[in-house]
Amino acid sequence: MSTPNQPTPDTTPRPGPRPGPRPGPRPGPPAGGRPAVAAPHTDLGDPHQFGRIDQDGTVWLITGAGDRQIGSWQAGTPAEGMAHFARKFADLATETEILEERLSARSGDPRKTQTAAQHLLEALPTAQVIGDVDALHARLTAIVERAGELTGQVKKQRAQARAAALARKEELATEAEKIGAESTQWKAGGNRLRDILEEWRTIRGSDKKAEDALWRRYANARDAFNRRRGAHFAELDRERAVVKTRKEELIAEAEQLSASTDWAATAAKYRDLMAQWKAAGRAPRDTDDALWARFKAAQDVFFSARNAELSERDAEFEQNAQAKLELLVEAEKNIDPAADLDGARRAFRTFRDRWEEIGKVPRDQVQSLEGRVRTLEKKIRAQEDSEWARTDPEALARAAQFAERAAKLTEQAEKAAAAGKGSEAAALRAQATQWTEWAQAAESAVGER
């Protein structure tokens, strides 16, 4: 029996812990009071539509199936009792609305949402609340059904996600195996294997057993790549040690040649040493630059000495060029074979002797200077040819022979005409005319020369 002026103990089954976090913070307590119960978004309506409290404190819930006694109220006025049981209904409505929002937002596991809704639904027939229980029952039933549908969808999506994750890891494992077995791009291959590992760690939800097998494939491929890379660089280190020894030998040769003054031959030897240096390859990174500095220093000693001597020689050659130019200008001015061929010959021989005595000139001036000398020499030879042609006895003899032949043919033509051989005489005269023209041409050629 209830104690007077005390509410009947609440024996309503309470739902278990609410699954998952609520969607957003619940309202905090008002200043100076106890925490307020968050009001549901659903309009709860007037509680008097869904229940009453009799004068003796009996509490009734009105449902579509009829009125149901849910308890007794002795702790205050009926109005206070109605507010008490309406608040308890509001709590259930809030719980329901949270589950609805969770489903709408697709947050959390729908199976847990379904379990929570089913728990509330089972507790609803004995709940000591006043409100639209029938509507709440319908909403919870809809949540259970919808959560069941979503559970199937989530299960399917998760299966698809697992398949996709497994397929992607299969692709990554295959790529890693190809790199591990074939790649010789050591830096790029190593970077790609690290990128694969980073992506691998971001892929979730694959089958554990299958993933373990794929992981072993990746790990084995990475190990194979690292072994091949290590072997490659170990061999490279051995090769570079051989290169170091070879370059030290070349440095010794270069240092022996550095004091040579046989400029052309030694320069050729240095070119050969440089070719051998390039063909040798690279020594270990920490020594190659130092080896090159020693090799270059030996070359610099030789080429600095050679360049200094060549600079001195070039200055001498420049003076020679100036002297030859002055000599040439004088010769071009004074040597005139047309006026005095014999004098021109003597002057040119003297010019040549002095030209050779002066010595060498810079290479870039040789062609122009020698070209002007050849021009002067050709001028003398042309005059010699002209003089020879003018007095050539062979040419004069040929002209006389042509004239003599023409005279004989003319004599034969006259005899033939006297004998009445007109046609023979005409042919002989034609021949005589031809030989006469040749004789005249020969004589003219000699005169023109």
C-alpha cells in the first residue's frame, strides 16, 4: 500500500544504456536548478487527451485499445501528477527522436539502433507515462523496421568495402612484387614501396586472413627489393674502389708529365689521359672530387707553362707579321714585271729571301699574307708567259708551214685549171683558202702574245 502523499514507486522497466553518442549536446542545467529534460521536437500535445488521474490518485493511460491503469499518484495535486507522467513520456519521445535522427543521419551501427528501439518498444506496454503511446509505438516499430533494412544495406556496403579494400591491396601487393623482382630504379622504387605502405595503412575493413596473406606478399617483395638494392650498391662500391685505384694511377702519370716542355706531344698525352679518366667511371663519392682536383692540378701546371711560352711566342709572331706586311707593301709598290721583267725577277728573289728570314707569323694571318705574295708571283709569271708567247719559234714555224701549204695548193689549182679540170681546180683552191686562214690565225696569235 502506498504511503499517503507519496507517489507510487515507479516500476516502469527502463531501457538499457543508450547506444552510441547522442546527435549533439543535450541542454545543460539552467542556472540555480537541476538539469532540464530536453524537449522532443515532436509536438506532445495536451497530456489530458491521453490520460487522467482520479480523485483517489489512480492514474489512467488512454490508448486506442482502451484505458489502462498505470499507477497511483499521492505526492501532490492531479495537475502535478499529470505533469510528472507527461515528463516521463517526453523522455521516451526524446529517446525515440534521437534514434530516428540517428537513422536519418546514417550515424552509428543500425543494429544497435534497432536493439535500442526494440527495447523501448517492449517496455512501452508497461511504461508509467501519459502521452500518445500509440503514435510512439508506431514510430518505434518504424525504427525497428528501418534499422533492419539499413542493417542489410550496411552489411552489403561493408561487404563491398571489404571486397574493394582487398582488391586494392591485391593491386598494391602485385605492384610491390613487380618492383621487388624487376626494378633497378633504386630511389624511385624505394619511394614507391614507401608510398604503397602509407596507402596500405589507410585501407580499412578488409578480410583479416586474406589481408595477412597479401601483407606477406608485400613484405616479401620489399625485402627482395632491399636485398637486390643492397647487392647492387655493394657491387658499385667494389667497382668504385677499382676506379679509385685506376684514377690514382692516372694522377701519377699526369704529375710526371707536368714539367714537360714538349708542348704538342705532351698536350696530346694529356688529352689521352682525360679520355681514360672519363672512361674509368666514378670513384667513391667522398673521394672522387679530391682525385679530380689532384688530376686537374697536374694538368694546370703543364698548360700554364705552355700558355706562358705560347703568349711570348705569339708576341714575337705578331712582330714578324708587321715586318712582313711592311716588306710586302714595299714589294707590291716597286716590283713591275711589265716595265722590267728581269728586274722584277731579281727583286722578287730578294724579297723572298728577306721574307723567309723574318720567320713565322700568327696562324690567323698566314693565309692573307701568303695570298698577297702569291698574287705578286703570279703577276711576274703572267708577264713571263706573255713574253714567251710573243717570241715562241715553234708558233712562228707553224704559221710558215701553213702559208707554204696554202701556196702549194694554189699552184696545183692553177695547173688543174690549165688542164681543163675545173672541178679539181675549185677543190684545190678551197683547200688553199683554208690553209691560208690557218696561217693568218697562227701569225695573229703570235702577235697578240
